[in-house]
Amino acid sequence: MGKNPLSVAIITKNESHNLPDCLKSVAFADQVVVVDTGSTDETEAIAKEFGCDFFIEEWKGFGSQKQSAIDKCNNEWVLLLDADERIPPETASVICSVVLNSKKESAAGCSFMRKNFFYGRWIKHMGWWPDRVVRLFRKDLGKMSNANVHEAVEVEGRIENLTCCIEHFTESDLKKILLKIDQYSTLGAEQSFAAGKRSSILGAFSRAGIAFLQNYALRLGFLDGSPGLILATTDSINKFFKYAKLWQLSRTAEHRR
């Protein structure tokens, strides 16, 4: 396919197990920017072996960290990826076509359908498919939201919805999933607290229960087998701790008055 005038932006921390396959899938891009946050594994060596522009920076939050990677991109078009995502060959061909044939009046960005794999299974329910995400955009017309969690690309202009896919191999190690739940629930609670939202322990329990019923029953998560049950359960646990931590933040703020 050759190299194309496209920059790929990736943030990493200890992604040596994911990064090689991710970088192989974007070999058609003439620049890959990797912004790392203190990896202690072989992430840096792998990135440099693949010829990436590698930077080490302190953690600034998901949105700001990804924006830092985008700012270092040299091309008009930027493709934003996570280390556990892959670009299939058919999607690569579409991306190259968009980049090479774009005109000023064409789309400012493109969205993809994302195929999420968990325990080797393509998750088709619970809102996990088609899980449309904006990842390809003109650098001068796109930027990251300021959110510390659930960040997204914001594009000024028309977004073209492509029919091709990005593959996402989400974390399947339960120990690491629990660590992520702790991290994400804290960030979510802090973000909600800053927005003036409050909660109670009963509210946290209710939200967790509702989340499980919605995902597993109403959104047909049971059709995804054991992986669906695990995902519905871990999402409800995340909901509980997010709102329990929000309750804790509220109590702490009241006691300081």
C-alpha cells in the first residue's frame, strides 16, 4: 500500500503486549506519534523499532494527553487510535482513499463502526455494536474534548459515517479490569462533582442495578454468553463505585465547610 500522508496519534503506558499489532496495522501511514506516560516495559523500544516519533510526558488526563499527541502530528489528516485497536486492511484502503482524494469542501472528519472483542468474542449487544466513533479528521478542524474520562474527538464541520470498522481488543484480564474500574470510577466521580452533581449510597446501588438490568436483559447482553455477563457485571460495579465515590466527595466537601 505504501506510505500515505497521514499521521497516527497514540498514547501509551505499558502497552508492549498491544503495541506491535497496532503499529503493524497502520504501516500505511508516514507518521506515527506515540506519547508515553512512564512505561516500565518495552513500549519505548517497540515504538522506536517501528520508527515512531516517541515522546515521554507526565499524565494530563485522557483528553489532554491525546490532544498532546495530535499537536505533534505533521500531516493534514490525523487518525487517533488506542494501543489495543487495529485497522483491518479493508479499512486501511478506505482511509487512504479519504486522505488522498479529499478536497477542501469534503468532510472534516470520518466515523467508523468499532468491533469490540472481549475474551475472543465479538460483542454484538449492550450498545457495543456498531459503537460508532470519530477517529479520522483534519487536524485544523478537530480536537479532543477536555474530559478526563469518556473523552471524544470534536470536529468542526461535516462528519462522514464510513461503513468500515476499527477492531478493538478490550482488556480481558479481570485483575486489570478491576484496576481500570477503580481509575475510571474515580475520574468519573470527580468530573461529576465538578459539574455540580451529587449522589447517595442508595442512589449508587440503584444505578448499579439498573445498569446491569439494562445491559444484560434489555440490551440483550445474555446473547453474548459468558463475556456478556462479565461485561454487564463489571459495568454495574463501575457505576456503583462512581456514584459511591461521588457521595464520598460530597460528604468530604460538607465536612470542610
